[in-house]
Amino acid sequence: MRITRLLSKLALTPIRVIVYAVLVFAVVLGAIAFTVFRDDIDEGTLNSIVGSFARPDGQIAAAVSIDGNTQNQYGLYGERLAVLSPERLVLYDASGNESSSAAIHMENPRLRAAGDKVLVFDRAGTACIVAGKDGVELEINNPDQPIVTARVTEDNWFAVATEQSGYRGVVTVYDNENDIRYYSYLAESGYITEIALSKDGSRLAVGSVRQEKDATISRLTLSRTNSETPDAVIDIPDQLILRAEYMGRDRLCVLLEYEVRFYDMEGETVSSYPLDDRYYLGAEITPEMCVLRTSRQTGDYRGGLTLLDKNGKVIGDIALEETQIDAFSAGGSYAGILQGGALALYNDKAELCFYEENLSEHRNLLVTADGSVLLIAHDKAIWLQ
């Protein structure tokens, strides 16, 4: 009876007592297990366990030591960092430890990273390597075919565009399992300037340029990689194709000199965004949005970012002060700016969702699809998650 009255005063029913007892037992059991096995748990695993339960916005989740070089190029394959210096490619694992490296012997190396692959090619040279977390997986070297550009996708498909005797250029698509040739596109009417490959490797967009009398004409050719017949051939007079990216499964974003065009998979124009009196300072294209960094062609500085959705609709404009912008990056539905020692992160509504100052030592950043940010300083990189 005394126990019953005590439980009544504490507002505890017998069922609640049982539940609380089970919870206390689980906590005690977990503490015992951690004490017994903690010597067998490495730091990376422990950080992963703790991080998965407690990662407030802006928390430093991991740090990576890197070799400082002002000419370094950076990329992410998965959530792992790839660093390309003029002489060396270094790959890091998810815990920030160096997992593999390779010497680079190229005059003009360029880095592409996505999925589980890192691609390094010698622009205007003939060498190209494909690497994964365990090191170099494939080396391509065609002595008579200078490389124009190359791409790798999140599903590990990759493509290499080269010049080739007898044609203006050729694009070779390699499959994502065996790294062997899967599809080739031969350009006959113009010199290849840009390519885009869909995530699953099923679609290829090729930009080329040719001269006709006094006119410069760009051509955009859309193809399926399982067909020899193009889906669409689009001529674009008086504008160069600067960049092209697939946005998901149903959109292609193409940056031209004076506008941004959005096409469907049949080559029909969905929309066009004119630059008017502005010019590009940079662009980032994700599956969710296109982020343009522009400035006006006037004496006063009126720069900023413009966010467009995959249909070309303006999400928002972000005005930037004249202060030097150190870097900007976009991933998924997020865009980040590193400016004057401060980081500003915006969402796909152009709303400021995170801001941090006192970051003057950092000179670059990479933004992932979930809004995590990798801040890069001279000799280290830190994750903010």
C-alpha cells in the first residue's frame, strides 16, 4: 500500500515504472559495452557514431591536413576530398586520412570528381587517369588525340572529348563498372568545346563551334548513348557554348555568352534567362538549381548571385558588396559564399540559413548536397556540418 501511495504521489503508474526501468537498464548496458570494447573502436568510427547523433549547424565534424599549394584544385568524390597539385593527386578517406596518391606528369592538369571516381586529364595534352579510393584504376593515353575536356558523373560514368585526325573531334563514353569504352560520338561539322553526361550515362550533350563565312555558329547535339542517331541538333548563331550540365533526368542547362538556356531531353527550349548588361564571373550547376555569379558592365560594382531553378525561373537575387569574393560553391539546394573572412550559406529559396565569421585563413570552399561545407585553408580543410 505504501508503494502504491508513493507511486501515486509521483504520478507514476506501474507501466511507466517498467518503461523507465528498461531505459535505465539500456543506458547502463551501453555504458558497460563501451567501457569493455572502447579500445577496439577507432577514432573515425567513434566520431561517426557521435556525429550521427549530435551535429548542430556549423559544428566542426572533421579536419583534414593537406599540402598547401596556391595552385591546388579540389573536388569531392562522395564525402571524400581529392586534392590535385601540379605534381601530385592525393585522395582522402571519409575520416580525413590519406588513402592513396599518384604522381602527375601533365602540363595542364584538370580535376573532375563525382561519385566514387576522380578524373585527372591534361587539357590539350594526351594523358588522362581515373582513380578511386584505392588509387589509380585506369590510365588513358592516345598520343595523337589531344584532350579538350572530360566529365565524370555521380553514377561513375565518365566521358573524354578529344581531337582526332579526320574528324573535328570525338567523345568517348566509358561505362561505370569496367571502365571500358561504351559509346563514341564523332563530330564532323565543328570543333568540340564542351560536353555534358547525364548521371546514369544514358545521355550525352556535345557543344561544338564552326565558322561559316563571317558568322560563328555553335551547335548543341543531344544523343542517347545507346543510339547512333541524335535526338536533337540545335544551331545557335553568334554565341559560344561556355558550359553544359544535366539537371536531374529531364533538364539540360546550357550557359551561353549572353543567356542561360534550359532544354528538355528532346531538345525543346523550356526557358531562357538573358544576362542583359551583365557578364559571368562564375557559375555552379547542381541537379536542383543554377547559381550565376555576375557583375554589371558599368563603372560601379553591382555584382551578386542569381539562383535559377531547373525550369529557368528566378529563385532569388543575392546582392554582394564590393569586398573581394574568395570563393563560392553550390551543392544540391545550397549555395555558399566565402567573402571577407565570412561564410554565408543560402538555401534554394535564396534565404540565408547559416553565417559564420572569423574565417580569414580559409580561401576556398566546397558545398555538398546536404548543405555541409568543406572550408579549405592553406594546409588544412575542415568540415562544417
